[in-house]
Amino acid sequence: MNRFHLLHATEFIYDGPVYESYNEVRLRPIHDDRQSCLSFRLITSPASRGSSYKDGYGNWIHVTSILAPHRRLRIEAESVVLVHEAPVPEPGSMPLSGLDAVRADLLEEHFDWLAPSAYVPYLPEIAEISKTAEAGCDGTVAGFAETASDFIHNSFVYQKGATHVNSSVRDSLALRAGVCQDFAHLLLGVVRMRGLPARYVSGYIVSGSATAGTKQEEVIGGQASHAWAEVFLPGSGWIGFDPTLGKPIGLRHIRVAYGRDYGDVPPVRGVYKGRAGQSLSVDVRFRPALDDSGHEQIAEAKSESDHSGGSIPERPQQHSQQ
């Protein structure tokens, strides 16, 4: 089953009244020749008329604004997505030795996907991983990207809480641990330093129980929200690699947004005014289109919470929420 009904709910609870809450929401799945977003709706409570537009990378951004005082904000995105078979590298991939000859052309066409970024700076440690991957691959660009992804999967420990949402690759390199966001950033750095364009992908990973004909398999860390990387391979186009799971991209990967790194694609980012701190909870649910008996059933649910409070400022201030 590769058609899914998704519900992603984000809820902010404030310990006092807040107002003038403005948020950017990136939760509408990508619609292209590899994935079809069949329907999408966004609901906020308190209600907001909102607006939407596409950013420079083709991602849908929905903007909400709630001016009146409120103590709770719920943002609920519901979509139905049909996932198609992911592309695989073409046989006879370009040899790595030929990459330098097209480096200038790639830089001109894909500058954003080759330049270092806030979360993915170019570091000597990343260059060392790149050299190791090159020495161990089959000499092609596809083999290099796959070997780099496998190296990260095998050499770094998945450890929830080891890093935080604002961590860069420096943190995961120091700890030799992290989560899917960190491993995606590491892979971006490794392949970019070798001259291959690469982009961060935010989305979801569906557990095996929600995919008909697939053996039950627990997602690492129990997370439905997921991140991986797509690498531009000359001659093959954009190909996805998942260093967290260590497996090929397939019908279980649902893409939501592209970016240079996580900083371009947070699901919800905004500000508000008020004296209050906030707590955040996120709930993601998947439902297959139909099971064998013709009914829809909740297949997986994930919830997580984060609390950010601290002392209450003496006067209204503007806060960020993400």
C-alpha cells in the first residue's frame, strides 16, 4: 500500500496570554512525478484565514496570523499522499575521476546545494570521511554516495537527545551520535565537499505495519517525522539516500520539503508577543488508504513534547517558536 492519509498536529500551550502570533508552516507534501499530494488542508485553532506561497525551492509555505490574545494554538495539517517508486542510479554511473571536469558547471547550476551552510559547515573531519568513502567505493559517483551513506550509518550511533534542533554537524562529529537530522547533515557535507550537489529532505517514514505486504519494522527511535538527503548524480538526477536507516529510499519515505539544511524547512516557525513561556507537543498519525478488509485503520502514532519556559519577562516581548 503506497497511498497514505497523514495527520500532523502541532500544539503550543502558553502559561499566560499571548497575542500577535505569526507562523510559517511547511507541512504540505511535495507534488511531482515521484509523489502525488492528492489533497491537503490546514486548520488552526484559534482560526486564521492565512495565505500560502511557494519558496525558491518549490516548497509550499502556509502563513497564519492570530492577533487576538490566546493561551493555546493548534495547527493541524491533513493530507493524502500517493508515493511512487523511487528512482535508482542509472547503470554505468559517472566515474568520480570525471567529476572534476564538470565541477564548474555543477557549481553554477546548483550553487545552493554545494555551498556550506549554517548546519553543514565544511570541516576537516568531514573531508576525512569523504576520503574514506572514496577509497572504499567502486569509483563511481553513485558508489561514492552510497558508500558515504553506509559509512555514516555504521559509524554513528542513533541516540535520541544526543543533539538538539539547532545542532550542526560539529556536535554529531564530536559525539559520534545523533538523530536523522544530524545524519542527513553529515551526508550533505561529505558529498558536497567532493563536488556533488546535495539537498536536505524533510518528511516522514512510514512503519512497516502501515505498508501492505511489508514485514513489521520499527522505525529507529520511534519517529514518524524523518530526514534524509538527495544527491545529484550526473547522468541519473536526484537520488535519495537514508543514512539513518541504512536502506534505499522507497515507498515508505514521504517528502515534504527541500532545503540546504534543516534551517530552511522547519515544520512550524513563528513568533508571538506576550509574557508567557510555552510547551510544545507534536502528534503524527498515518492511515493506509485501505486495508485488506476495505477499512481505514490508524497504523502508527507518534507524539513528542518539549517545554520551554523559564522566568516570565517583566513586560510583553516577542518570542520565537519552532
